[in-house]
Amino acid sequence: MEINTDIYLGDSKEVLKILPSNSIDLIVTSPPYADQRKNTYGGIHPNNYVDWFLPISNELLRVLNPTGTFILNIKEKVVGGERSTYVLELVLSMRKQGWLWTEEFIWHKKNSYPGKWPNRFRDSWERLLQFNKEKKFNMYQEEVMVPMGDWAKSRLKKLSDTDKVRDNSRVGSGFGKNISNWIDRDMAFPTNVLHLATECNNKNHSAAFPEELPEWFIKLFTKEQDWVLDPFMGSGTTLHVAKKMRRNSIGIDIVPEYYDMVSKQIEPTEMYLFEEKIKYGKSKS
């Protein structure tokens, strides 16, 4: 079957209004952070960020399939030695909007270089917030399993009596484990910390995803022929990966340079100039 890649030039808040409801299986995006990317996106003050984003997240809530997932890559800003609270405020506001805040992943930038300020050290991580419309959603955990690792060779070599039964946590957390369940297993489920290098190649974008980032979430939350949306597509990494993995995709960006760059690199099925009111011509099922 044909794989569709549609791109739009326009404001996400407006373009999203013409997409069908319940049509998207996965949203993966990194909007401009507060007061950043001023040269391309103008910058949004931390005090105004929630009000700016909520109309967009409201449309994303509408277009997302009830069994779909929204992954939001976002990071708070440090001002005057204190972290801004706009990310936390956004989470609370999106929950009032109807979103479920299901999980938080951490992207550990394993090639981040060191540094410090008078009262803190350089961050080497970013948040990936998972939101859903319903408690039951599509999730294919086996697709992201990882090799057991060398730790299993020594840890499983000699098992104590408590390792062979469900041993409840001694700190009263209510969690328990049976270590012997891992004998003879080659693969294990990952944690919610993703250890990925930042994008070092020049993609003519100030904050390009590494391809492994959207790839991991596309594996986890979609199957072939599903629809993936990036409402701030930038250099088009999410769309490129989706096409390679045989997922249909839609990308939106307000910057003409990015729109032109993606159109040349990905060869989209359809291109739309929203400012010229070219109507969305494909239905999704």
C-alpha cells in the first residue's frame, strides 16, 4: 500500500483545524521552548507559554485517535538562577483540558559536553512527556525490548532463596520481583530513560531530533500504515523516520525555509500552502 507524507506551510494552530478528528495515531513533536529559537519562531515568554500552547494542544486532542499517544519534547528555561515552572503549569493545564498525563520519559544526551553556572551544572537531559486521551491505548512494548546485558551473567549466576520467589520491596513501596524469572532470557524491557546522542549533523535547524528518538516512539506506539503527526516538523526528522518505517505522516511548520527543505529531502506525497487556503484533500481511515 502507498505511504503518504503530507506537509503544510502554516501556523499549526490554524492548520490543525482542517485535519479530521480522531485521525492520528501518534503525535511526536518538539515545539519551540520559551524564549528560544527567536530568530525562527519569534520566541514565547515563559509567562505566556501556556496560553500560547493550549489552543494547539486542544486541536491535537481532537485529531488524536482515542487509542493514540502524544509525545511532547519540552524543557523548562532557567532565568536568574531559578528554573521556570511553565512546563509544570502546562501539564496541569493540559490535564484540565482533558489530557491524561500517562508517563514521563527522560532523554539523556549521552554526548552532552560539561559546563557549569554559579549555582548549577549543565543539563544533559530533556523531558518527553506522554499524554493520552484514554487509559487504554495502543502500545507495542515488545518492539522496543533491549538485550539483557552483561549484568545478567553475574546477577543470575547464583540465586538466593529470596531471588526465587516474589520478594516484596523492603522500603514498603508495594513493588516486588522474582529474579529467577529472568533466567534464559535474551531480551528485557527498557526503562523510561533513553540514552541517545544529540544530532551532530548539520540539518540547518537549531534543534534537530536524532532519528533514534522518534523511531523509538514510532516503534512503541504504532504499526505500519498508522498516521504520525509532527505539528512543528522543523527539519522533518519525524516524517523521514515515519516514511522509512512505512507509517503515513503529516508535518506542519510555519517557517518557509523548513517547508522547502523538507519538500526536497523527503519528496512528500502532498504539499499544502495554508496561507493560500489549499484545502486538505485526503481522508484518513
